[in-house]
Amino acid sequence: MENNFYLKILHFAYDKNGGKFTRKDIQDALDLDSGELEKQLVFFKPMKITDRLIDSDVDGRSLFLTSKGMIEAQKYFNIKPWWEKTLVQLIMLLGAVAGIIGLLFIF
């Protein structure tokens, strides 16, 4: 069975674009009680620090999505990074320009 709260929390954190948020922010956005929230956050913070998707600041109150978490969210939600979208658009634009120039030389 798929953990819907896991995906909702991952999406919530990804939407913050690397910005910080609190447990209360997640709790309010997803309408979770504090016990359920802490239970869900365990999935994001395994014992091995390099496997963490969500980590906390020194004070422990503010959370943020780690780079590994950003990559996981992009893979799961099939989100392409901005530079990849821009590259595809640039290639399409260059192809269109080349096509127009080609048509001009034919006529």
C-alpha cells in the first residue's frame, strides 16, 4: 500500500523550492495531528544521514528538503529541472529558425 502522507509531505517540501518550513506548516497544510506527523517524518530521516530527504537546521525547528530529497521528488513526480526545460525549448527554437532560414533560401 502506498503511503499517501509520505507523497504529500514530499510534494509539500518540494514546493517550498529549498526554503525552510516547520513541522507546524506541514501539520496545518495536511491536517495531521502531531503524533501522525512525527510518525510520517520518520520515513524522511533514516539513521544514515546521507539517506535523509528532509533535514533540520541546528535549532531543530526549521526543516528543509535536502538535495537528495529534491532529486527524489523530481524523479517521483516526473518534474524536469528548469535547465532541462530551457534546453529543450532552445533546441526547438533553433530548429524553427533553421527551418525558416532554409525556406527563405528555397524561395
